[in-house]
Amino acid sequence: MKNLLITLKKEIIPISLILILALARLIPHPPNFTPIIAVAIMSGYFFKNINLSFLALIVAMLVSDLFIGFYENVIFVYASLLLITFIFYKISNKISFKNLFIYGFAGSLIFFIVSNFGVWALGSPGVYDIAYEKNLNGLMQCYILAIAFFGNTFLSTLIFAYPAIFIYKSLNVRFGSR
């Protein structure tokens, strides 16, 4: 318990930023314009412990999904975000203002590929009731129709990730964390 309190005290700035980003999911927004990929990328950057990175992401998603509601392909969304967190945790020492644009694109692309694979595999009941053929043509159709949403995904990742890294670096300089 004492170790948990020490960890929480050291990690209060990144935990607060992750929770703020996650709560932004609850604000009405255009389709796929959420901070969650930025959360996945930045949790890998903020925390020096992979388990804490995963925990922050999962808690953020579960809390916001309790309000928004769970959906058919939730497993694919969570899997893509965990994969993004893992990848960016492994290269967290390389994340900077300069390359965050490319990393934001890569994270958005991973999310696009995995989550839309889930849409193809499970269908999309309740959204547009599109039943994709379970073959390569159906998969390609799913990806092609999803391209329209990629712009919002990528743009929102950048809009939320850049301020998060700026605030994190600014507060660490000011308060001497890490």
C-alpha cells in the first residue's frame, strides 16, 4: 500500500493528464474525434512502468465507456489501444515535439486497421447496419468506407497529444518531477 501511495504521488501529473483526456471523450464530438489514441500514445510516454501505462488506459476507457455505453467491437478497440500503448512505451524515449506528428499518424493507423478489422469481423449493428461479406472484398470495402473517419482520428490525436506533452514537459520543468 505504501508503494502504491509513493507511485501515485510521483505519477500525479501524468495520471491527471490521462484522466482529463479520457473525460474529454464524454464531451459531444464529431465521429472519431476523441483523445483516446493520444491517451494510448502518451501513457506509454508518461509512465516508466508498462503496467501503469496499461492500467491508466484501461481505467480511462472503462470509466468513459460506462457513461457512453459499450459497443459490439469493444475488444478490437481496446486491443488496438493496448497495442499502441505497448509500442509507444517501447519507444517512449524517442517521443518528442518533432516526431509526435509521425507517431500520431502511426497510432491512428494502428487504430484504424485493428478497429475496422473488428467492424468487418463483427459487422456494425446499430451504426449503419452494414453486413460486410466475410472475404477479402468485404474487408476492403470496410476499410474503404472507414477512410472518411480517419481524418478525424488523426487530427484529434494531434490536437490532444501536443498539448498533453507540452503540459507534461512544462510541469516537470516547473515542479522538478522526474
